[in-house]
Amino acid sequence: MKEKKVIVVESSESEESDGEGGDQRSYNDLKCNVCLLKYSATSKNRSPRILANCGHTVCFGCIKNITASQKVVRCPFCKKRTNMPHGTVKKLPKNYAIIGLIEEMNKEKNEIS
């Protein structure tokens, strides 16, 4: 029987919150890597959308700018093509994992205030 090797990679950052600013830093990291603006759970243009063929996430506004009137969007990171359902950016799936994190962080922020 062939043995499998497992490589464990440890993060240089602590996984525990480092106190004040830990959550804020995480929220700041939830941004579109095209326009560098924060994703939003409430703003249509800043809503995170998933490119189905590669899994990358880009904000609605950037995808809209990238595609113009095309029915296919090319991922700005890996260049894979994703067909837009019904030819519109609105039909691309939202990244609810990111939206959930934003909502949770906003809730915690409001509870602290």
C-alpha cells in the first residue's frame, strides 16, 4: 500500500482575535480585488458575485464594467470564461458566505457601539 504524505501549513498570523482591531482588519480584507472597494451586503454595485467556472468573487459593479454587453465574462484573475445566465450580471450567484460575514461583523460592531 502506497503511503500518502500530508503537508501541514501553519499561518504566521494567530487564528485567535488579537483584541481590538481584529474584526476590523478582517472586514477590511473583504474587498473586491479589482476595484479594491469593500463588498457590501446592501449596495447592489458592491455585492460580491461568484464566477461559476472558476469560483473567484468580484463585485457586481466590476463584472458589469468588464462585460459591457457581452454574454460571457472573463475572470480578471485566471481568465476562465463564465457564461452569464440569461445574459445578465444580475443572474450571477451572490457570494452569501461573504455577505454573511459582512452582516455578522456589522452586527457585532453595532452591539459594541
